[in-house]
Amino acid sequence: MLATSGEAGEIADPSLATRETLGAVREAEDRASWAALGLEPDLRFLRYPDGKVADVPPEDLVGAFVAILLERRPDLVVTFGPDGITGHPDHVAVGKAATEAFHLARAQSPDGFLRLLYTVLSAERLTALNEALRARGHEPLDPLQPFAPRGVPAERVGVVVDCSEVVPRKVEALRRHRTQGELEDLPYELWPVVLGREEFEIAWPERSPTGRVLHDVLEGMPDA
């Protein structure tokens, strides 16, 4: 599910959209991105105001999430952690509401809701990326700046997925978001560094800080 349609976002090429049409264009871009991955998911656009999700009454946001979760009863839910990866207020609000909705739905359903993950970026990876940027004469990413990625300590990372074999497919999916100019500020040779690995924190069930790191988001789940 997508809380907004991204209508307040960037318009990298004025021929692609106007401020009035951007929301609809970005919804189409999202569908095209999934198609590039060979998937046709059941997308739910909730169309809350882009950039103002934090102003939505929390009970409304949680209620909308709970309704969809109880309808679909997923085994796995992935959302933003408390820092929203980049500190974006929309991401922070969505992550908080989705977490609450997960636990409310889990309490009401006998099926599904086996694992809750937060997508994160380890401090180690952020440091490595910044070193690579400096080596190429580019400014490093500053986590103190608005909407810049924040790194998390290694002990919070509970799942690390090697995506190196599917980087080209991920690039094609990102390129479908034409209005956003995804990763354009990053040297192309560093795209595999960013896209070749995904990291997650296991938010539920509780994981021991010394627990084994998983290598698939479904690893250890029934019928995975």
C-alpha cells in the first residue's frame, strides 16, 4: 500500500507531468516499475496529501492500514523504521502507523502476520558509499542534512539480502520513475553498491542482538 501518490515530488522533465497531473503520473510510474520486475501486485493508493502525512490523524492512518492488512493477511510486512531512513516526515509517520497497524491486525487475525521488517541502511554501508564518493571527487552524503540517509548500527540489522544478480532489473524498475530522476546524482558505477544489497531490521518477533543474520526476508518462515 502507498500512503500518497507523490504529487508534491520532483518533476525532472516538464514534458512528463504538471503539478496538477503529477500524482496520477507517479501512480502510473509505480505500476510500470513493478511491471519491469515482472510483477503485478495489488497496489493500494491511499492518496493522503504528499508531504503532509504527519498531519493526518494517526487513528485514520492506522485504521486504513489495519483494514487492508486484515483483508490481505500477509505473513510479512515491510515498512519504515522510526528514522524513516531519511528522516522524511511522511516516512516516519507511515512507519509508526504501519507498525501499530501490524500489531493491531495480528491481535485480531488467527492467520498471517509472522514477521515485521524495517528497511534500513547500515552505518557500515553508508560509510563505504561515502568513501567511494570522496574517491571520485563527489561530496559525501551527510546524514544530518534533510532527507539524507541515516545509517543504523550493525546490531540492528537482522536481514541482509544479496541482490547483486538482479541489479539490472532494479535499475530498469527505478528508471520507470521518470519524473523523479532516481539516482541521477550518484555516479552510475556506484549504482551496484547501492542496489546490490538490501538490509532490514527485524521489528517483530523480538530478535536477540546476537541473533543470526538472515539472508532472505522469508527465511525461517513456514512454507518459505
